[in-house]
Amino acid sequence: MMITAHGGAMNTGRNTQAYFDNIDKYKADAIEVDIWKKGDLLYLSHLPSPFGYKKKLTLKYAFEVVKKKKIKINCDLKQTGIIRDVIALAKEIGVEEYLIFTGEARLSDSQYVDCGQVWFNRMGLKYVTKNVKALKELLDSFSNPHFAGLNIKYTKIDDEFLEECRKYDLKLSVFTIDDEEVMKKYAKKIDGNITTNRPLDVRKYVEA
């Protein structure tokens, strides 16, 4: 089980300097950043910033931090078609082993993905119990070892869905679990990753 500190975890603000300054406090396996591209610059922002992007923290900065901290980084892609650029920058800095992708990653990106993990927010089929077998077969059809599984909102899962995923060995990254009761219920049932604003609390239940 991997625990990801959601962008802005512990009230630090998404994609902010404070978020990076507090990485050690999260006791998480990964951090999360939101990525956009403008011109040649990959920058961090939850929403597009076409005019103020040069004032934003850059992905290069984030990669330099995770290289120093030796922590994984969930690159939540906010645009399609930028995964190649993100991978190229990661290889330039030497952090490709720390990469995780969510957001606007696509199955068609397979030809470019030769490192890290990709958790898909969408694959053309609804993320429901009756489709789990087909989703697993679709994922496996690409024969890409870096395709990890589904990225799904916690409100979309239940015990029946989780059981079907276990049956077909379909891994899940579940976001964003902040509610105490939800943590208690699912912390030991999810096989993959939990993204949360409360990483210390989730770890408590995972390790209980």
C-alpha cells in the first residue's frame, strides 16, 4: 500500500512552497503536484494560468525536491499530450524512478511510457463492478509494465467493487480519502494507493 499526500495536504496549499517545505511531516510515500504546460515550461497549478504561469513553481523545481528527498511524485496531468515532456524532464534530472501519473494520462500514451507508474482516471469504460474484468483485460492488452491500474474517487467504490478488483487483480489508486470513517473502512482493503490530505491518519489505519 502506498500513501500519497494530496496537493495541499495538512492545510499547506496546493502546489505551494509551504507544501514542499513540509514534505517530511507527511510521512507519505509520494507527494502530488498538478501540471500544466505553456510554451516550453511545465509549471505547477491546479487551474491553468496562461498569463501568470511564469510566477508559478515549476515541475523542474518539484523534481529537484523529490530527488533530494527520495520520495515518489504523483504528476497529476491537467492537459493531454504532455506526458512525453514530463518524462523527458524527469530523465534529465534523474528522477524517472520516482514518477507516478494520474489525470490526463491516456492508454494511447503507452508508446512513450517506459518508466514510473500510470494510474488511469478514465479508460473508455465506466469504473463499475460489471466492467472490472473488461478493464483489466484492456489494461493488460497494452503489455506495458508501467500501467499500474485505475485512479478512482473514493465515493465510486464499495465492497463489491473492491472484491471484484481483487478477483481480477486490478489495482486501485483511490482519492481523496479524508473522512475518518472511510479511512477505517478501506485502509486495509485497497490494494494500490490512497491519496489523502491526512496522510498521518491514513498511515495509522493502514498500519493498525
